[in-house]
Amino acid sequence: MDKMKKRYNDLNTYLRTLFGCRVQKISIDAGLSCPNRDGTISTGGCIYCNARGSGTGAHARGLSVTEQLIRGKHALSKRYKAKKFIAYFQSFSNTYAPYEKLRSLYQEALAVEDVVGLSIGTRPDCVDEPVLTLLQGYAKDYLVWIEYGLQSAHDATLSLINRGHDLHCFKRAVDITKMRGIKICVHVILGLPNENRALMLETARAIADMDIDGIKLHLLYVIKGTPLERMYQEGTYQCLTQGEYADILCDFLERIPQKMVIQRLTGDPHAEELVAPVWSLKKGETLRLIDEILERRNSCQGKFLL
């Protein structure tokens, strides 16, 4: 087994254990919006977010959910020999629409052959009991994850990045989602403005106490046309170096429970949009560095919780 997999609870191993084969996520752009962009909360979004909302632009090109899944299945079957798939509603906030529209989108995805689950990316202020009850129903027959963006456990940081919600809002979302058979994944960004290592590790400790099922860890990188780009150009924001990021990330892993599924260890910026840091395009190199640090420390996920 790969050394890295021995040191943290990685998503591929988790899915293979559940389904007995290679399972891949397929990113879906459902054409939804976000209250932090449509004027409900704000119109500018988070300071690091581009107008595409981390999306593929597939909806704007006229591709239905079914078409996106069929194309994704073809590509991922060839590349990874995947046999099962999870429909990942990624772009913007995927519980932020009328109930019937959401039900139609989710059911369309689950009707595609070999789709064994849903992963719903959203905000903690965009969930309510009816939508969670809908997802709870699907969770009886499918693997269902809901991915809540938190980014930081510090309200001062959440305000600075124009997140539009606080930690209490996130805790509420986790509380009303628990016990429904829905897996919860939290998104955290390392390297946010004004956050040092100590503050980032406080976020790790806060998350460790919430009985969350999985986590995605992201590097804060600078994208063209965002408020963060202005901060970077003015010299008021400085990116983490590759070494700093890998080192802090390993510190973070050591402080979260071993049962949490690590769904991501760094982001995937689009080269044509990226301002900085350039090293963020070298994902494989960053993952190898993380592996090397964990091995050198003889460390693993949850080391300080054992």
C-alpha cells in the first residue's frame, strides 16, 4: 500500500472499501447561485471566489446533469478504470434553490447508471429541514455527503473574507444534519489573511470536537479579478510557500480524528486564472512533500488525539 494512505484516511480507500471497486466523483454544474452573490447577503462573494464559483461552466454550455455525468463517466472510466460514480454538485450553493428544483436535479443524477451517491456542496446558511429530509431519504439507498464550506473557525476571519456567516451558523447546520444518515464534509482553507499557524490549528481543534465525517483542506490561492488579487497586488496579503503549506497541513492532520475521511489535501486552480502562488499548480509535488513530512515525523492523522 502507498505510504501516504497508511498515514491518513484517504477518500479512495474509503470508497473502495464501501463499494469494492474504484469510485470517482464527477463534478456537476447545475446552474445554481449563491446568496453571497445574488444580493441576499452580498453581491461580491467571498474575497477569493471567482465568478464561476469553482464550477466547470458546463451549465452555461447547455449540458444537462445527465449529459455531464455521461461525459464524466466516459473520461474517468478511461483514466482511472472507475466502475462506480458519485454525482458531485460542486458549483456555487447546491441546496440554494426551490425544493422541487433540487429534488429534480438530485433524482436526475441518481437515475444515471452506476451513480451510487450524491455529494452536495453548499453553505451552512443554505440548508433547511425539508432539503435535509429529502437527502435523508436518498441516504437509505445511496451514499450521500453534504459538503459545508466553513473555511475557518474564527469569526473575525469569516468577516474579513466576506463569508457571510459565522461559526455558530456552521455548528447549527452540522447539528441539524447529524443523525440523518447523511455524511458531513467540512471545507477549510489554510493561509487565509491574518491567520497564523496557531489560528489555523485552533480551527483543527474546533472541527475535531464536532463529530464530522470528512474534510477537504484547501490552499488559499489568488485568482484574477477577485478582491484577494487586489490585496495581493497591494502587498497586504502574502501567500504561503509550498513548504509552509505542507508543514501546517501535516500539523492540521495530526489534530483531527483518524475516522475523518480526507477528501482533499490541496486545491486545483485553473492555470489561466491563477495569479499566485505558481507552485499551487504542482499538485503531485505538494502531495509528495506532505507524504515526506509525515514519514519524517513518523506521524499520522489524529496523532495528538490518540
